Amino acid sequence: MSKLGSIKTARKLLKKHELSELRAAINYINAFSGKRFVLKIGGSILDDLSLLPSLIEDVIFLKKVGIDVVLVHGGGCHLNQAMEEKNLKINRIRGLRVTSAEVLELAARVFAEVSRKIKTEIERRGYHSIIFGRETGLVKSERIDSPELGFVGVPRAVEVSLLDNLADKVIPIVSAVTAGTQPGDPGFNVNADDVAGILASSLGAEKLILMTDVEGVLDENGSLLSTLSVSQVEALIEKKIIHGGMIPKVETCLQALKGGVQKCHIVKGSTHSFIDEILTDAGVGTEFVRDDLAAQGRL
């Protein structure tokens, strides 16, 4: 689609979506048309799959104006439920799920079901999708250096050609149970943020968006920080203002920026939150930029 075609389509769709900042949104669409985003689905969207239709509407909206979105997901709450039904004990070490061979296979089945539900919502709207589970080898991981965690991995490589060769109307869905790097590896349970991060870097994505359970990064008074440079993030970690479970998320963002991603975002996983973050001036979460862009005033 041409730039002019994208803008005309955007005007029609934005009116339908009732996005108030129409002019700003069109400017962003014009800038991002032809680019690729990686979106990690999380927060309430993944906890309550009845919210999926609204999210997929937004993904389709971006697709119609020339912005490709790669979807990544885990499914921790669904896996917890499946483990409880099978009387499997849920253990975590340093925030990571202990993953036995049995839990790994259960995770693969549970996450595949989540992928299928996302796929159904996409295809209901006239688009196609391909699910990339561990059997596809799209993402390859190594076992984390903590034997007590079992089959928990860290992503190391992406077979980019599998995504580059997709047809225009196809939206990829990537599960956080990945293949291994070595022949005979059974695969690994991987943090979905990390999967999204290595995909964004490997694809040269314009944006990485991580959905989570909170609004974004908060200051010492509990107020949202809408934009942060790499050096600002490092200072906030040193001051322990960024702490706990937020640290690995912001580190994923910093690693993606170093890998060539233009901007990263952490937003609350709720209805329309990610599109409100990327298509409005104010945004709704926290965006992360490299120091050189901050110095140029390109926050």
C-alpha cells in the first residue's frame, strides 16, 4: 500500500476507533507505515482471553495501514491452572518457573491453545496467521545455567527468514516454548519478554512493546515516567527506584535498543493500551530510547 493509501485508510479507521488525537495518530502512522513492531501480549489480556478481540482489532488496524506486528505470548496463568488440575506443584526460583519434562510438555500444549485462540480472532477478521511453536525452530534457546530450574531456557538465535518470507496478510504468533540450539534438545520454557526482545533485535523492528500488569515505570512517588533514556534507566536501577520484577523487563528493553530497535515500550496489558501508547503524543506507558536520540531531542 502506498503512503497516500495508508493515510486515507488511517483516516477512516481512526474515526471508527474514535481515537481522539486524530492528527497525531496520522503522523505516527505515516512514520511507521512499512515498519515492523513486536508485541508481547500480557497483563489482563492474557489473563482474560475474552479481552483478545479488542487487541486483535488494533493489530488488524495497524496491518491495514501498512504496519506489521509480530505477536509473542506466554501463558503463565493458564499453565498454573493446568498444573493445579494435574496436581503438579508450582515452584519458582528467582522468579523463574521450575520446569520438569512433564511441565515443559504441558506448557507447550497450554501455550499452543493460547496461540490457537489468537489465531481464531485474527482469521475471524479476514486475515491469516501462522503459529510458531518450538517445532518450527523460529527461536532457538539454550538451557539456563541453573540445573535446578530444569528445562528453562534463554533465547540465542532467530531464523529470521521464516518471518521475512510471510505473505502480506499473514500475522505471526510466537509461543514462548522454543526449540533448543542443539539436536535432540526437547525445547525450553522461556520468558516471553526475552523471546520478544530477541525477535525485535533480530528483525530490526521499529518498536518492541511489552504488555505487563502495571502502567509502566514509576518514580519514587508512584507517578508514571513516560519517557526514559538508557542512562536514566541505569540511574533508576542504581537508586533502586526500578526494582523487583520490573528490572528484567527494562533490561530486555535496553538490550533491544542496543540491538537496533528504535524504541521500546512497557504498557499495562489492557484494552487498546498498546495502540494508545504508540499512536498518541501523551502515550499511556513508558517508552525507552537510546541516549543519542535523547540528546537530539527525539524523545
